[in-house]
Amino acid sequence: MSQTTIYYLEMQQANQLNEKLKVDGLTISEAIIKEYRFNRFLYSLVGEKWEWLDKLNESDESWKNYAERDNLRTWVAYYQGAIAGYFELEVSEEQEVEIKYFGLAPTFIGKGFGGYLLTYAIQQAWTVCNAKRVWVHTCSLDHPSALANYQARGFVLYHQEIE
């Protein structure tokens, strides 16, 4: 079995963000009304290609407990009426914000949406979630440009491990 490298990245200050310009036609909205089935759908849509398996077989109750918590917020990107991607932000008691899940729907990979969607996610973490620190982890199974996108936006690698 091959080994997977997990990368942990952080941003300590909002001014570390290297913004990517807005993509014309891409709209991003927070899912104010929490609905665990929607989060499960987004997780499957975006994660299938990257073998996001850890939550696939969880029960409805488990998904409800996860997705409908007060400290988890979900945003969805749309392009010409289709779901282009999404991200979830989890806010800790210490106001550290983790980008729990982030990604694009398969149809929209390679079209230049990832940099702006990540910029928007980071902006929401700092402003809407009042972050004191923003962090994320990714792995070597993710899109080949994922780590580079995080670093290009200003995230700094602070830990990595082999699984």
C-alpha cells in the first residue's frame, strides 16, 4: 500500500493572504439554512475524484450532528446555475478557523476557479468568522495543484506526516 503525505498549513494574519482575482460569473453564497443532506451531497460531488472516503458511510444522524452544528458554516460556489465548488469553515472556541473541506466539482477543475474560491474562503474566515488563525490540511491524494494553491494564497506549511 502506498503512503500518503498529509500537509498542515496555517495563516496567522489576514494580511498574509495573496488574493486571486474574482472570476466573472462565479457567485458564492453561504448556506444559511443548515441541511446535512446538502453537505453530504457536496462532499460526494467534490470528494469522489479524490477518494474522500472518511465520511461516506456515516449515518444520517452522524451527518446531521456534523453539518448542523453552530460552529460549522458552509459556502457554495455557482457558475451559470451549476454547483462549481464549496467550502466549510469550522470555528473553534479559540477563534481558530479550519477549512474543513474545500474543492471544486469535477466539471470545474482546471478552469481557474480554485484560486478565487480559496481567496474567498480565507476572507470569510478572517472577516465573517473573526479568525485569530486560519488553517487547513491537505494530502498527496488531493489535486496535484492543491498544495500549491494553498501556498500561493499565503498559507505556510507548519507540519507534515506520512500515513
